[in-house]
Amino acid sequence: MALIGGGGAGNVAGGANPGGIGSSIHYIGNHAYAQSGSIQNAGTGGPDTLLLKFNTGNSYIVGKMDFGTTNAAGHDTYLNLIYDGQTIMEIKDSNAGIVPMRFDIFIPPQTEVEVKWGSNSTYNGNVMISARVY
């Protein structure tokens, strides 16, 4: 059986969690990704449920952020992208239903990143960032 990473290298995605599900960011060479997994919101409206929270290093990051939810039609969906405590992107999708959303993102070096979501009823949501590191 070949080793993950090939060429006798160890698991390049991290040993204990090779799928990378969680609130942090993972680096593989000059690429980065973050995957929240499915997380249920509090159902109180507004973006109050944390999906991702991590700090970047000395490089900047350019990529895509994909968001999805099991929110049924007729309910509002909220999504916030926050850098260093400041809201960078604030989305409200009325009557969202199960609609995936994709956004281009730029993350500066040395930035604390948070992604929060919410709805006016309890549903599951997830976010994934896939990016290039410069």
C-alpha cells in the first residue's frame, strides 16, 4: 500500500485528521483549504454559529469559498466573513432553500478569519475554502 503523499513522504494533510474537517486551515505546499463539516445553527436568525476560525501566516491567500445549507425554502440564511473582528462580507439570502453559494476571496497575511452563519430556524450548514498561497 502506497503512503499518502507518495514517495515515502508522510501524510501531507496531517495524520490525525487527513480529511481536514474542523475550524482551522490546512496548508499543502502553496495551496490551502479549510472545511467546516456540517454544523447546525442555533436557529435564532443572524450569523451566530461559527463554521471556521483560523489565523493565516505571512503569505496572502486567493481562492474560493463555497457555502451550503439544508435550509428549507421560506427561511432566511445569513453568512458573514470576518477578518480581525471586522465584517468583510455580509450575505442574507431570503427564502434560500438548499442553494450552494460560491465567492471569490482574498485573505491578507497575518489575519484572523472567522466564518459564521445562521438562519431563523435550525438547519445544517457547511463552508469550504480552497485557495492558493502566495
